[in-house]
Amino acid sequence: QWPWLTSLNCSILGVLSTTGNLISLLAMATLSLLRASNIKTGLSRMRAPYRDVTAKGKCKALSLVMIVIFVSSIAAIVPLIPIWEDFFVNGMHYDSRMRLFIRFSNKEVHFNI
């Protein structure tokens, strides 16, 4: 298990999985905020669904999609950057003979193991 947790393939799959989950989460949050904004400002700003979408509207939608993808990707990749490896705990591994209450441990205890 330890060789797999430290392998490039595991990191790639972790980044893809995390990015997918964050895209889903941020897309739902963005759509909810847009809907709440439309409800707050009233129905006067809402357009009928049969109208053509303008180039400006397409640019806004594309920029929102790109922002969601960018933020999700950055949030998934940051824990793998060596500069921040002490901030994020990845691939914690314990000897099977050790009996620890992991939930009560802190960073100092992990470094002393």
C-alpha cells in the first residue's frame, strides 16, 4: 500500500478525483448564488429562455466555467507541492503493530513516530 500511496499514478488519480469533486461542488454553489441573486433582484432582470444568447453572455458563462475549473485544479494540486508538504498531511502510514488513537494525534506526534 505504501508504494502505491507514494506513486505518481496515485497522485494523478487523486488530483483528477479531487478536481472532479470540487468542480461539482463549485458549480452547484455558483448556480445557487446566481439563482439567489436573480431572486433577490426580482424577476425584471431574468430573461425569457427563448431569447438568443449574446456574445457577452457567452463570455460571462465561459469565464465562470473557466474560473470554477481553475480554482478546482489549483485546490487539488496545491497539497502536492513540496513547499507546503508540512501543511498538508499526505499518505500517513503507521506500523501495523502500533496501536494509536489517530484522531487524538497532532502534527508533533506524527513527526515523532
